[in-house]
Amino acid sequence: MNQVPAYRSLNWHDPCITIKCSELGFCYYYSNKNWMTGAIFKYICMVIDSQARNLNRKFLILLDNAPCHNTTASYINLGFLYLPPNTTSYLQPLDASIIQNFKVKYQNYQYTLGTGRYISEKIDNPDNLSKLTQLESMKFILRA
């Protein structure tokens, strides 16, 4: 995927400008309810399937039973394994130390930014030391 839409409206199908994913290091998708939608999920699956074909690889994706994960589309290099209902917290691999490690790294980046702002005196309100823009936050997520 070469570009990611940047949005001005609540409708994720209505981009106002496009930014290359390579410039950001990640791709961003938006829905007005802050949840994954079936349309976004389907689009991401198409992109992953295309990349998998280019790499001559096959991927298996573990999914919970969220309504947006229901797909009737078939993908050549992409398979899905649905976890049984109400077992996500027991079976999902990321529920253990991976998430905790991610949170520690993310908070470390946030504190480092706040300290830098304090030292350079670029902040007028101490409550704003650790506030992030969405882009800063997404870059921290990428680094963590």
C-alpha cells in the first residue's frame, strides 16, 4: 500500500488529502465510532493479502468474535482462525506480557517527551507536559 487517506470528516470514505504511508511509517484508518468496521477490516485484509501474494507467503490471522470480523470474502494468501466465543482473554496471545511491555515503552517515550518539553520551557501549563498530538502518539506506538 502506498498511500493512506487523511480525513477531515466523520466518514472514512471521504478523504480530503492523501499522505504516503512510507512518510509516516504506518497506515491509519478511522471510523466515527472509534471501532473497527467491517468495511475497514475488509480493506485491510485485501491489503495484507496483496502483500502476502507479493512475498509469496501465506498468513493466518487469529480473530475474536467481533461483528466486524465476519467476512464472506475469500483471500488467496490469507486465512482466518476464529477463537471460540468468550475465550479471547484466555487464548489471545497478546493478553500477557507483550501488552505490559508495550505500555512501559510507550509511557517511557511519553515521559521523555514531557521532560524535554519541561527542560526547553516550550510548555506554559504543567498539565500539558505529557499531552500528545495524535501523530505523536501514533509514532510512539510504532516505536514501542
